[in-house]
Amino acid sequence: MTIAFETAGGLAIFLLGINFFSESLKKMSSHSVKRFLEKVTSSPLSGTLVGLAVTALIQSSSATTVLTVGFVNSGLMTFSQAIGIVYGANIGTTVTAQIMAFNLSSIALPVLMVGVVLMMFFNKDLIKNIGTFFVGFGLLFYGMLMMTEAVAPLKNSPKIINIFLQFADKPIRGVLAGMLVTFVIQSSSATVGLVLALMQANLVDINGAIPLILGNNIGTCITALLASLNSNMAAKRVVAAHFGFNIIGTIIVLILLDPFKHFVNFFTKYVTLTSDPVRQAANAHTLFNVLNTMLFLPLTKYYTALIEWLFKGKEDAKPKRAIFLDKNLLKSPFIAIEAIIKEINRGLDLSVESLLTLSEHLLNKPNKQKLEVLLENESIMDTQQYEITNYITLLATYEMGEKVAASIPEVLHATNDLERIGDHQQNLYNIYKRQIGSRVNLPEKNLHKLVDMIDVIIEFTKFIQVNLKEDKLIDLSIAHNFESRINELRDSCQQDYFHILQEYKDVPFLSTIVYDYILNLEKIGDHLTNISEHLSLVSEF
């Protein structure tokens, strides 16, 4: 029982170390992660390199894969782009194993002490993050030492030795054991750490370690599976591709187990220049994923087609709710903000569609069914505001940097302005229906000025969208110029309005209809200016 408690305690400290280690790297590399993810193209090789780099930076393949599922579910990335990241994440996570293979337990406590000092006595975020990194590093190796010392007495138990020998004699059992352990503790790095601790205690040799590591690679897919349960079909395909990648690779290695062992031994001896069995296990982990990726990369086109064929399904062409707000992105607040901005941009798309529809109807191209788009879009924009607000409320509970935190109220205000634009477009729908119901025709001059006003508003909207899509800060001088143009047209229309009061006083409702059009269009311009001002304050992070 003492052995079990000490092993569990060592594992707990190890997991805490991994968490500190990973979180500190994630915070220090947030700029880099964002930059890497922006470089993803449809090329599987570029995706692989990005997945490798991101996972090496944040030291968690599960986090990378879950983040990728979130990206695909939110539409920030396609399935074909994501599949390369899955390959790379599997390689990137082996960096942790390579670090753990160094026997640094003797310096674990001094490093831990340095980390605690940096965390407690310095206020600067960067220094605190470096301190967190050192604390994680120290806890990781101290946890390894505790696990190794805890399991060491087991080598005197023939029954325990026999169990571990079965992993070598019957590798499928080892694979299943590795899967089970990873599923239970939800950390592939912790499973590898446990295997390395068993090897340091001479309880497991490389023959038993390889099946455990293979099972660990399959077990780590379960985290992404859980993350995808409420996701769209594209995100589920990412998880399926991840499972398939590791299962197929494991089957191939089990078939070619002896040649693989010889290759690992050769690589360890002549490339890493050591015969240390712990390094052998770390190399087996790395080589499995590198060789598996080399196998899959040239076949990605066919593998992607197979996954899409197995997991068929179409997404709603025009979803009635927010589509970019995946909860898996909340753990990376800087990316969650990007998703919110993407959702705001989608709302602006709906606004442009509504304004174009209204313009067509004003120019005597009526289509009753198409006019309902204004109401449909307003409903979607209402839902967007509700869901973005809830998403931001959840996001605010996560730890984040100052710049990201400062962005939250700005995107919230921009969201509220977007919803108000939807309300004014619903008003325009009602005004148009009132105009048609009253059989009122707008004077040609007024009609074209209203259409000109709509055109400038659409141009303004697209200006904002281009800047958001290209991740540029919005030039407020240009935004204010658009506002001035809208106000000039408003003033001109208002002058015509007084003329209408005199010349068309016998036409019921005409003056109020024209005035209401002017008022609501001008308000849309005001809200676009507000959106520009708020999003211009969303710092580059």
C-alpha cells in the first residue's frame, strides 16, 4: 500500500510539474503559437511543421489536438489543414520524453527553489512565467525521482516482474495497458514518465516499454475525442484521423516489432551515442511518430478522402447560431479573442447581405421571400450577441495576459454594436413593409440618395471586414471619413425631407417613411464607427 501511495504521490507531483511547465511555455509563447497557426496552409507538410512547433512550445499534444479540434469546429481551419497539425503534434509531444530521459533529478529541488523565488518576489509577467517554468521543471524531475524510488522495491517481487515481462512477451497486453493508463490519467507525458521511472527502477526493459508507449499514443487521442463530442462533423473527422494515425502506426510496428527494436537500438547507439535504456525508450517514442508521419505524409490526400468518406455529413449552409465560439479555444485566450472577432466579422457579412437586399427592393426589384433575409439575419445577430456575451463570461474566468484582458471589453462593446445594427435593419424591414402597404413611391431624387447612403455603409462595413480578416489595426481616420460621408448624405436627405413636407404633403406617410429610413441608416453608420473604434483598441497580442 505504501508503494501505491508513494507512486501516486510522485505521479501527482509529476502531473503538477507538467501543468506548470506547459502553462508557462504557453503564456511565454502565445505570440509564437498564434504566428505559427496563421502559417498553416493546405500543405500537410506545413501543417506538420506547425503542429510540431506548437506542441514543442506548449509541451502538450493533447492541448494542440484539442485546440485544433476547436479551430476546425469554429471554422478557423479546414479538416485538410488540421490533419498535418495532428501529425506534427504527435512528434512534438516526444520532446517531453527526450527531456525526461536526462537524469536531472539531482538538481530538481534547487531549480524548484529558484522558480518559487521568481514567482513570489517579482511582479513582471515574463519573470513570473520563467519562475513557473522552473517550478514545473523541478516538480517534473522530482516527481520522476519519487516514482522511481517508490516502485524500486517491486523488482524483488516475482509476481510483479512476471506482469511486466508479459508486456514484452505479449505486446498487445502492453499496448492495452498503455492505453488504459493514459485514459485514466489523461496525460500522455505522464504515462511516458511512468514508463521511464519503471525503466530506471529496472522493472521494465525496452521490450516491455515499447508496447506501453505505443498504447500511450492511442490513449492520448481520447482527450481530443471527449473535446469533439459536441463538435461539428469536420472536428469529428480530425479526431478520427488522429485515432487512425496512431492505430495504423501501432499495428505496423507490432507486425515489424523486432526490426523496429533493432532500429531503435541502432539509432540510440550511433546517433545519440549512448546505450542508456531510458534514452532508448524516449527514442522509440520519437521514432515511432517520425516514421509514422513519414508514412502518412505522402498518402494524406487519400487518407483525408477515406476519413471524409467514413464520416459523411454536411454542415448547415447558414447556421442560426454562432459558429466560431468553440469552448476548446478558451484555454488559449488570445485565440478565443480571434474566434470572437471572426464571429463579429460573420455578423458584418449578414449585415451586408441585408443592406444589399434592401437596396434591391428600393430600386423596384421586389422579392418578398428574399426580403425576409433581413428578419432572419437580425435573429442570427441577436443570437450571436447572446452567445458571444456568454463566451466572454467564460473566457474571463481563465488566466490571461494584460493585453488580452484589455481586449475583452472592446470586443464585448463591438458585439453589442453589431446587435444594434441588426435591430436597425429590422426597423428598415418594417419601414419598407409600411411603405409598400401604404402604396408610397419615393421621389427619384430621395430614393437614389438613400441607396447612395446604403452603398457607403456597405463600403464602410467591407473596409472593417478586410482589416479584421488581414489582422490589421483599423485606421480610424478612414473610419471617421466614412462616418463623415454618411453624415453628409444624411444632411442632404434631411434637407430633401423638408422639401417633401411641402411638396408631397398630400401623400400620406411619405415624409415619416423617408425620415425613418434616414434615421436608421445613420444609426447603422454610428454603430460601425463604434465597432471600428473598439476593435482598433484590440491590441496585437
